Amino acid sequence: MRALIAGGAGFVGSHLVERLVDAGHEVVVVDDFSTGRRENLAAVAHQVTIVDADIADAAAVDAIEGPFDQVYNLASPASPVDYHRLPIHTLMTGSMGVKNTLDLAHAHGARYLLASTSEVYGDPQVHPQPETYLGHVNPVGPRSVYDEAKRFGEAMTAAYRREFGVDTKIVRIFNTFGPRMRVEDGRAIPNFVHQALTGREITVAGDGHQTRSICYVDDLVGGLVAMMQSSATGPVNLGNPEEISMLDLATWIRDLAESSSQIVHVPRPVDDPQIRRPDITLAGELLGWSPSTTAEIGLKATIEDFRNRR
Ligand code: NAD
């Protein structure tokens, strides 16, 4: 089996690359390193072909040497800090990048998996969110470059299935965490862990009563592989339905890191969703998948990784 992983040098992508290499597959990574890092692939660097290219560049994608049986498209800035810094890049990656990688999958007769996001649901008015919920997205808000690019990417993926019969799959990933998240990532868990380990104030947005469900990266990677191997087309939600408030999460991380940092409150970002929790009934039915790592085990592994990298 030969797989192309777009975005393979990123947080989730690098864990997926390792999983496929461990399973004995041949892996090619295409990444422009806009938010990814070569160090993420250090453990498998000699077993993987790395192509340094922007997937929004049609000629560069066309030049990637096949054949491929599977294309996983995980390329996209994913943290709000990154997509606010790279708004046009995010839109181009989610639009032209998806089209170019779909063209590649079509040319090679490969299966194609798009890593979409719970952000397609926007600030949801239905809780938890099943795949049938159509979302509540502000098309011109600061998060729209990400949300709307992903919605466009889903539409493009569905169109390639309808028009060309490409064997496509769409997963909607909910908040995922684990080792290799960047310290400057900007999302809550890396922020809290970094702040706790360095004895800084732990900054909780708003009153901290807004909730998130957090999925450990190993569980998510299992879901991506199960989806690719299944006959399901999606969209299928992948995430951990256990919900936790941001304030509880901050306190828990502080305790696990044995830190004496103070917890302080800062203004909430615009359009920050109040609640976010996946309905993963479909993933259970179609893939036999559900997350199995407790938040405590995942948080401990993440804190350990951040500690080792300091
Ligand atoms: P990440 O930023 O760590 O990884 C993204 C990777 O894509 C990076 O290596 C980056 O350099 C690469 N990339 C970005 N634009 C590119 C382009 N135009 N051409 C080539 N490479 C490009 O993010 P992540 O957290 O690993 O997320 C991976 C995927 O999963 C993303 O598509 C994201 O939208 C999706 N997702 C992640 C989460 C999460 O909680 N981590 C949640 C929902 C969806």
C-alpha cells in the first residue's frame, strides 16, 4: 500500500505517518511547512519520502510521483492563531489544495480522505452535533477563512465523487490534542500546559464555562485509518464526546503538571463557540470506532512531551 499524506509534517499528520509506516506501508508526505515541522517526522525520516510543496500549487501536486492507493489530505492551518496569521493561505489550501489533491487521487485511482472539522458546524445551535446538522457559520467572521474553506473542501470532495466517481471520504475532526502540538499553537491545551510548566498565569477565555470535548491523537489516528479502510463515505464525526469546561481543564492540567500557576480570565475571542461536542453514533455504527484513551492519560503524555521539549 502506498499512501500520500498531505500535511504529514503537522501535529496529526505526523502521528498518522508513523502509524502507516509501522503497519509496513510506503508513505510520501507533501507539506509546505507553513505550520508543520521536520522534527515531527524525525523518527521515520529515513523511511518516508518528503516533498516540500504547497498543495494549492497545481503543477507542484501534479509533479508528485505516484502511484498511490490512498491520499489523506490533512494539509491546512488548524489553530486559530495560524489561520488568522495565514488567512488567504488557509482559503487557498482548503479550496485549490483540496481540488489539486483530488485530481491526483483521481489520476491514480486512489481513495481520498479529507480531514474536515467540527468548525463546519460553526457556533452550533444543536447539541451534541450529529453529521446531519448543517451548521451555524458566520461567513465573514474572523474564523470564516477556516470554516468556509473546510465547507468548500467538503463540497468539492462530494462533487468529485458525484462527477468522477472518486472513492472519497470525509471526516469531521473535533478538538484533538497530544504530543507534538506546538508551544505557540494558541489552542487551549498547549497554552495551558506551557503556562503551567513555566509557572506563568494560566489564561482562561471568558468565565471558562464554555466546553470542549478533547480527543487524544492516537484515538483520532485510529479513526482516520478505520475510515480509509471502510466503505463509508461520510461525513463522519471523529472526536471524544466527553465534555469538559475550559476552567476545569485548566485546573486539571495545572494539577497534573504539579504547577503553582494562577488561573486568570481573559476576553473571549470573537465567534468562540460556547459548546462543542460530537455525536459519534455514526462512527460507532459504520467504523466500530470510539475513543479509548482517557483524558488523564492523554494529558499526562502531552505534559511529558512538552516537558521533554523544553
Ligand atoms: P497542523 O497545523 O499541525 O498541520 C497541518 C499541516 O499541513 C502542517 O504540517 C502544514 O505545514 C501543512 N500545510 C498547511 N498548508 C499547506 C499547503 N498549502 N500545502 C502543503 N502543506 C500544508 O494541524 P493539525 O492539528 O495537525 O491538523 C491537521 C488537519 O486536521 C487539518 O486539516 C485540520 O483542519 C484538521 N483538524 C484538526 C483538528 C485538531 O484539533 N488538531 C481539529 C479539526 C480538524
